[in-house]
Amino acid sequence: MISKKMQEALNGQINSEFYSAYLYLSMVAYFESINLPGFANWMRVQTQEEHIHTMKIYDYVNERNGRVTLKSIAEPPSEWESPLAAFEAAYQHEQKVTGLVNGLINLAIEEKDHAANMFLQWFVNEQVEEENSAETVVQKLKLIADAPGGRYMLDSEMAQRVFTPPAVEGEK
Ligand code: FEO
């Protein structure tokens, strides 16, 4: 079983993960609009990752005999000043999500819900990766700031990212 409080908190996280997918999908459209298909591809893969995160929590709530309830998803921004501004926003967003995951774990500890605590550890590791991947692109964009052709080269690199679904449920 799952407590009502934990159920509500996990439903909130489902909404946050949906929002992440929505935000990155909006960034896909932004990068397409400024002719950076590689950046758009990177963000498309990111959107797919967020969908996996969402469904992981969704399935967990069901598995614990909880009840998933879906709320409205907030409208994401649709324009950014530059690719760097978009990736800085993505990095900030991931830091915010890390804070939300930590808050869920604090609740699990408070409620002595060891199952939820263990389940959420996957997200702790995932957030290390999520923050790192966005921040790496921020650093690359800063490095190429004034280099002619740098953005084009980075776009080609970003085009290589492929979505790899977790091989086994619960693992990645
Ligand atoms: Fe689901 Fe990017 O955190």
C-alpha cells in the first residue's frame, strides 16, 4: 500500500515529468525553427527520456495499489534568446527536478516508506546524469561562442544522440 500523502506527491512528480517532456518538446520546435536539426534531435531524445521517467512513476503508483490522477500540464516557453539560453534553461530545470526528487525521498524517509525510498534511488542516479548532460552542452556552447562554424559542428555532434530505452524494467 501507499499512503495518500505519498500518492499525491508521486502524482505531482508524474505531472513534473510530463512538464519536462513538454518543455523539451517545445525546445525541439525552437531548434527546428532556427535550423539546428541536431540540437532538435538531442531534445527529442530528451523528451523520450522524460516519458520513460513519467511512466516509471505511473507504473510504480499502480503497483503499490495507488491511484494515478493526471493534472493539467503547464504551458512551456516557446522561444529562447539563443541555443545557450535554451540549454541553460534545461540545466536549471534539471536542478529543480533534482530538488523535487530529494523532496520525495525526504517524504519517504519521514513516512518510513522503504519501498518508495528504494524506488526513488533510481531517480537520484538519473538526475546526476540529467544535470550532467545538460551542463555539458552549456559548456560546449560557451566554448564555441565566437568560433565560426562551431555551432554547425556541434549540431552534427548533437545529431548523433539516440534514444536507448532501459533494457529491463527498473534498470538503465
Ligand atoms: Fe525526468 Fe530530466 O528529469
